Amino acid sequence: MKLLTEPKALLALDTEVANRWWWYDGKSTHRLMMFVGQWVEGIDLPFGWILLPDILFGSRKIMRQYKGLPVVTREDGLRRISRTIADADALVGHNLTGFDIGTINGELKLLNMDLLPPRTVYDTLNSASKVMGQSMSLANRLSRLEGTVDKPKVEPVVWEAAFNDFEPDALREVWVRACTDVQGHIDLFLNDSERGYMS
């Protein structure tokens, strides 16, 4: 399907988070660990960043393990994310309004940075009128549509290794899954736009 309507610069995006601990008061908090984006129009490939703790970047030996992965410090990653979203006319994704945008803005606020600029959001979780009794999860929707990507399953132990231990091979597996998710967001957005579900 060729999109003929404005806006033209549609950015599909996905984030991955992990439950991190702040030991001084024993309370847990979710932290942004990965951002993947892909422009809807054209033949662009997924791109993005993996946000690692600043302390890891102090060791060249450690950083060699992440060769080929788009790893950045948290502040650098957030600046890149903000610039990318500023370049978009509208955002495309699944549960963007309930999760991803708030997650990014929460991280920006923690670093006393400017919040994301307001953008039109096409959220496929909220497309069409409210439905009752059916799972609108990305995996469930995509599994029922021909010609869409297969959402990879990543085992819990891999998530733990990626986001608790920052293990490079586990991060690669989660990165591939996140890139596939973004293509799934595009597939679902195009389907829902064609069907008239997007409101």
C-alpha cells in the first residue's frame, strides 16, 4: 500500500525496558534499555541504540565485546532519540501512548532534558473502536495476518542476560527481536490504515 496522505515522515518505533534496582531505598524502577526506529516510507532499515551504563564505557576491553552493536551511553542515546523523533511528522507503533512515549519522557525528565516534542501518534493498539474480550497484542494481531513478520520469542533467561548482565550475545538476540517488532508495527499500521481501522 502506498501512503498518499500527509504526514510523509512517519517513524515507526519500539522500546525495550528492564526492571532495574535503586538499592538506596530498595525500590525498583523500569529503565529504557533499547530504542529501535524505522521510517515507514522508502526502503530504510531499522536503526537505533542500546543504552548501557556509563561505567562500561570506561573499559576498552569490555567495550570490544559489543562490537557491531549500536551501544551508547544513556545521555547520548536519549539525545539521539529526541533528535530522531523531532525529525518525524508522526509516530507509528503499538501501545505508544500507553508505554513507549511515557517511558522515553520519563528518562528525559530524570536527566533534566527537554521532553519529546508533541507529534501525531498512530497507535495500532488503539485503532478502530474499543474492542472487548479479544487480545489486541502485537503477536496476536500479526499471527492472524498474512504477509507480516513472525514475532520472535525471546526466552526470559535471555532477557535477564541482556538487561541484567549486559551480555553481548543476549543483547544481539533482543536487538533482532526489537527490529522485527518495528517491522511488525509497520505491517500492522499499513493493514489497519487500508482497512479503515485507524481513527
